[in-house]
Amino acid sequence: MKSMVGMYPLLCKVYCFHQTLFISILHRYIDDIFFTSNKSLDEINQMLDEANNYHPNIKLVRQIGTTVSFLDVLIENKNGILITSLYHKEAAEPYIVPFKSDHPRHVFANIIDNALTRAIRYSSTLSAFDYERRSIKLMLLYNG
């Protein structure tokens, strides 16, 4: 019986083999894989079916579309141009450590700095950054 570790060489072989054919962007983080392609949906599904049939306990979940989330980035394809912004899970609440709590002061500065840094890094357009900046401001006001 092959382990999870044994699955990664297959995925690398499948994706590296197909990368020369049609994958233009490929990113992998632990068990999340993201790639873009100009091939037909049938060809992509065939490749993913081959990877899914490698081991009965390992199944790849597909999320195919013009807008997908990968880790904490929302990636949108607008006429061939990839637009990125920060992705917020639907169940996530806008809570941070309350400012009246007994934490060291540098913790609060780091929360703001980290939130703005993520917004800058993940926003590919000024409008996406402005939206995230307003969300951060509302989150800070909400938390007092």
C-alpha cells in the first residue's frame, strides 16, 4: 500500500509531464494544487482522473472556473488577465484581539501591519486594495 508521500512523485510526474504541454502556472502547497491551462475541460478532467485513480484513499477535489480561491488568495480570470485579491472564508468573523485586552502594545501594531501587508501583497489592482483597506478599517472599528 502506498503512502501519501508516494502520491507526490506521481502528481509531480503528471503535472510536470503536462506542464510542457499546456500548464502555464503551477503552484503547490502541501495538499493544495493550483494551475492554469488553455486546454479543453475534457483534457484537464482526463488528467485529473488519472491522478485520482492512482490510489483509492487519495482523491483530488476539483474547483474549475474563472474564479477560484487558493489558500487565502482569490484568483479571477478576466479575459485572460489574472486578477488577485485577498480571500475571506464565508464563516470567518472579523474579530481580532480587543484593544482593551491586556496584551503588549506591539501586538496591536503587528495586527494592523500584517493586515495591510497582506492586502498590498495579494491585491493586483488598486480597487482590490482599497476594498481590503476599507475592510481592515471596519474590522478595527468593530473591535474597538
